Amino acid sequence: MKAPLFDYRLARTPEEAFELLSGTEGDARVIAGGQSLVASLNLRLSAPDLLVDIGRIAAWKGITRTERGLLIGALTTHAEIEHSSLAAERVHLLAAAAPFIAHPGIRNAGTIGGSSCLADPAAEWPACLVALGAEMILESPAGERVVPARAFFRDVYETALEPGEILTAIEIPAQEPGEVHVFDEFARRPGDFAMAGLALAARFDGPRIASLKLGFLGLGPTPLGAETFAASCIGMTVDEAGAAAAGALAEELEPAEDHHASADYRLRLAEVLTRRLLSRAAERAETA
Ligand SMILES: Cc1cc2nc3c(=O)[nH]c(=O)nc-3n(C[C@H](O)[C@H](O)[C@H](O)COP(=O)(O)OP(=O)(O)OC[C@H]3O[C@@H](n4cnc5c(N)ncnc54)[C@H](O)[C@@H]3O)c2cc1C
């Protein structure tokens, strides 16, 4: 199939992007890396009247160090984050998760902002952002709003973005001293969207868990933090927390059945990932 007819305008500055978005009466959409939107146009799942290309706006690209952690421009590509030494040093989870996103060709063009705004429940970045308590910076001609990642992802392919708003940057808190970041997922083939995945950040006090942050993907309509389970693990050993995961995660995760996996199978993957990543994090903490 071919895409339906649409107008296309290239925005070179933020002002131009907002002007173009608000200046049309029909359905205007921004396009960033085009790695999801172009496929959805070709499948005729989207039919915007106007595409505003924001992909060349320099102000919304790049990774900078902030007092709190990292500020990542929404137009920064998956590959730029994957290969950034600053990102790896300040928030190791990003370097750990990036290689799981699609294939190198897609990572070279797709952006963290595009992935966040698409809000695919099986995407890697949203799970990392929820686990780490990131903040999404949304701009429009009316001003700026800062929305916590947990509130930004509202449902399958649904976010807190209002019409006319653009996600311009994401602020991610830095890794705490002694905190270990690990990521893993189960996919049918390398590069496919995962059936289930987990972003995990933990600190240890000897053999016991001192802090735990989780971000599950593919286990609900949005990335899920399973905060009650994570809080209950404080003071436990890795083995105790792994054993508790079996019943506790079923209370908080919302896996769905599709042609790849049943809901029960996904839940089982979540338990295995939790045990596996807790052990991996504890080993890394010991050798750090
Ligand atoms: C074969 C294949 C496999 C893939 N596998 C994975 C995978 O394993 N994991 C994964 O996470 N992703 C995967 N993807 C998706 C890929 O990561 C995309 O790059 C990403 O989801 C969208 O980013 P983009 O910059 O290309 O956005 P686009 O395709 O340009 O846009 C996507 C949507 O977001 C909106 N949008 C984009 N940027 C903004 C912004 N700054 N503000 C407001 N709205 C915005 C657009 O209007 C559009 O609705 C895969 C894609 C393909 C084609």
C-alpha cells in the first residue's frame, strides 16, 4: 500500500514548527525520525493532512549534563544515546537498553522523543524513563509543561501530549552512588519488539536490597513500575525478593494476550526477568 496524500513542510526552528502546527485547520502531525510514522502512513493507519518535519531542529537534539542528571533532546537518536559516553557514565541504563531497540539502521534514525510519543507498550525507552523517574518537557506556544514519565504514558499509543504540544526534551536523574543499572528482555528474534522486558536500578547494603526501581515493558498498556512490589523488596536478599516476585507481580502487572504470547506466559517472563536481573545487579554491585 502507499501512503495517503498529505502536505509536507520542513521546520528549521522551534518557532517555525509551532507556527506550522497551529496554522493548519486539518490534522497536522510532527514527524521526527519517521521510523514508526512512515510505516503507519503506508499501512494507512494514519492519514494526517500535514506533516511538519522537526527532524532538523538543532535546539531539540543532543545530550547535556545537568545538576540532576541528563537532559536529552527529543530529537536525539537511539544510536546517539547508545554511543554517548556521557549517557553511559551518568545513566548506565540507557547504554544497557539501547542495543535492544530494533536494528542499527532504525536506531540511527529513530529518536527518543518519537519512541516516547508513539508510546508502544513494548518499547524500551519508556520503561527506562518510568523506572528512573524521568520528566518529560512538553512545549507549545502557550509555554512549557513538565510531566513525570509515569503520568505521560497514559495507555496503548496514548500520552499526555495535548494538541499543538511537542515533546522537546527529557530530563533523567543521574545514577545514584552505588546504584547498579541492568536491562534485559525476551523477544522472538533479535530486533523485534519484546514480549516482555525489564529495566532495573538497585542499590545493595551487603546482601540486602537497599533501593529498587523497576520499569516493565510488554506487561501492560503502559510501562509499569510495580512500585508496591519494589518497595516490599527493601531489606530482602535477592533470593527472598525473587521468591516474592511470583505472587506479587501478578497483583501489579497487566499482561495481555496476543498472537505472540499468552498473558500467563508474559507474567512468567516478568518473574524470570526479575530474578535474573536482581542476581545480575547484585553480582555487579559486589564487583564494582
Ligand atoms: C522494524 C522495526 C522494528 C522496531 N523495533 C523497535 C523496538 O524493538 N523497540 C522500540 O522501542 N522501537 C522499535 N521500533 C520503533 C522505532 O524505535 C522508532 O524509531 C520509534 O518508535 C519512533 O521514533 P521516530 O523518531 O522514528 O518517530 P516518528 O516515526 O517520526 O513518529 C512517531 C510518532 O510520534 C510523534 N512524534 C515524534 N516525535 C515527537 C515529538 N518530539 N513531539 C511530539 N510528537 C512526536 C509523531 O507525530 C508520530 O505520531 C521499530 C521500528 C521498526 C520499523
